[in-house]
Amino acid sequence: MEIEKLKEFIAFMEENNLCELEIEEEGKRIKLKKAGMGQQPAFISAPTLDAVLNLSAGGEKKQDNLIEIKSPMVGTFYRSPAPGVKPYMEVGEVIKPGDVVCIVEAMKLMNEIKAEVGGRVVKIAVENGDSVEFGQPLFFIEPV
């Protein structure tokens, strides 16, 4: 099935506020389902990231210079290349452009996500194994 056709189906789902769409065409069958359907996403029940970053323990304003590394796709977030292996990075570590920061699994493909900026990791905004959306912040980086 062509990518353009899939994009049309996804747009149709969005326009009509559908959670799931199943189509059979020319002997091919496809089922589209929004991530996390049937379960509440973990990031909704937690305090919003803005609320967490806006106030520190002393009630100070958030740092305005933080850069977000966002998910380039819908999928499942993994901090390490395999279970039981050291994560790509931890809070406090310094990364540089091109460093692999995580994996987002989409359609059974493991996609390495690389940093486009360098700096110190201030916050990891997603838990290992969580579903992520396109454009969702994954990390907050402080330029150094």
C-alpha cells in the first residue's frame, strides 16, 4: 500500500475523530489504531512537564534556555539498545550532536534517535517502554 494512501487514511481518522479504522482493498487489509487506545497514556495522569519544569523546589522560574529533543514518530520509547543494557544516557550527562539518545520502535522497526544539539541532559520526559506521539518531548537539554 502506498504511503500517500496511508496518509489519506490517517487524515480521514483525524478529521472524523476516529480511534480505529480497518480497510480491505485489492485483497490487502490494513488496520489503523491510535496509540494507547483502550488504556490511558501514562503522560496524562502525571503532572504536565511544564508544571514540573516551571517550578523548582524553591519556587523559582524554569530555565528558558532548555532545548527539547522530540519524538520524530509515533512508537514505543526505549532508553537502551536492549533489555538489561546500560541506557544511552542519564540525567546530568553531556551529549553532543549525532549521539544516539534512544530508540523509538515503530511498526516493529527499531529507529535510533540521534541528538541534533549538544548539551547536558536535564530531564528525561518519558519512561522506558512508554508509547510516544509525533512531536512529544523526550528529553530536555541545557546547552553547555
